[in-house]
Amino acid sequence: MSLLLGACGAAPPTSTAPSERIVSEASAGRPVVPLTVAAASPKPTPNAAAKRSRPAVDCKKLKCIALTYDDGPNPRTTGKLIKILKKHKVRATFFQLGQLARRHPKLVRKIHRAGSEVANHSWDHDSLNRKSVKGAYRDLKRASAAIEKGCRCRVRLMRPPYGATDRGVTKAARKAGLAEILWDVDTLDWSSRNARKIKRKVLRGAARNRIVLMHDIHRSTIAAQEGIIRGLKKRGYTLVTVSELLGKPKPGKRYPKSWR
């Protein structure tokens, strides 16, 4: 579930007002892990995919779109999604929970090695705007440490749970060295749990340089991916990571512009 107050912008695809888009991700029932001191993350190493000298993506020339997935990694579903992305030779961005990244570091590494981007979605999906700046900063740093330990890479993006953001969250993100990424297209996949509806939401909302919000913890979302990818490619889209879409997102900056 992802809310507004504010891993890649255009105006939202529907007439839904920002205040009505507040609740867009589900995290009910997720256990909260007691705060402990996170282990220091190892020195980042180059992305294995980058070593293969793939050509840079120029989204000023190409018709780019970024698929993003929140709330993982989930061993029952994320692995299947990675295979689908590899099959179609596309990359995406995974906004991960620190506590799950700590439990499944090999899965985090697998995403990274496949060429997709791993990013911060907080430690346990608690609303960052309800915390002090110091509290939000500690949450983000703890999550980044766990994710970086798994991927052995540097995390540069964050997405606030529920999309719930304010000046304090933005300040904490900047302090943590993270750009704040929201979305243009909300599939509401957590609500419908219907692959056909999810696919329809993406294809109807698709436009150049847009960011699509989904969740890799739902089987219905995974089931929709083949059709989504084929449909977007048929329309001439190049599927990229958020960082590829935005170029060099700056820490503390909020993307897309429609959320500012």
C-alpha cells in the first residue's frame, strides 16, 4: 500500500485527487520487528549486469516507462517475477522492506544481479510521517543497511509507505541520501487482486516517462506481468528502472513532479 502527503513524472492517469490517493498499498497484519542495531552494510560492489557493458538508456529519445513493485521481497512471489522480467529482458525497480530484506538477502541479491534496481520502502511499513525527522531517518538508514547487505550495492531511492510524506519525511530522506519516489499510475492491485484488472489499469494509464505502482507480494500481480510487459512493448515502450527513467534523481527530491 502506498499514501500521499509526497529506487523515476507525468500527471496522474485518472481524475483522482491527491487526497483520494492517500491509501494505495496494503500492509495490514505485517509483523513489526523490534528495533535492533543493524549490522554495517558491506562496501558496495558493481552491479553484475553493469559489467556486461549494456548500452545506456536514453529516455529523452525512447518511450520509457518504469514498473515498480513494493513490499517485498517475498520468497513465494518475487522469485517468479524475476524470472518473468529476465525472460522478457526488461528491468524494474523493487522498493523493499528492510525487515524482509534481512530475512531474504539472497533474494535481494538475485534481483540486483538480474539487472533490476533495489530501493528502500522503510523498515516495516510504518508511516514515516508519524515519526520525528530523527525517527524517520533512523528507519530509512536501518532499512538501507539491510538491503545493501543483501544486494551488495548502494541504495539511492526510497518510497514512503502509503505514499505518506511531508517535509519531515523529505528531510529525513535527504539526510539518508535517498531520492523520494512516488508514482503516476496506481494499479490498486492490493485491492482488486485480479490480474485482468491490474493489466487494464497499467495499459490504460501508460504514458511516456510514467512510474507504475504494483506489489510483488500478490500472486495476481505476478500473473498479470506477462500481459503487461507484452502490451507495453507492443505500444513501443522501453521498460526501465526508476533511476534510468530519471537520470540522476537527487537525494531529498520528490518524484514525479505531479506530487510536488
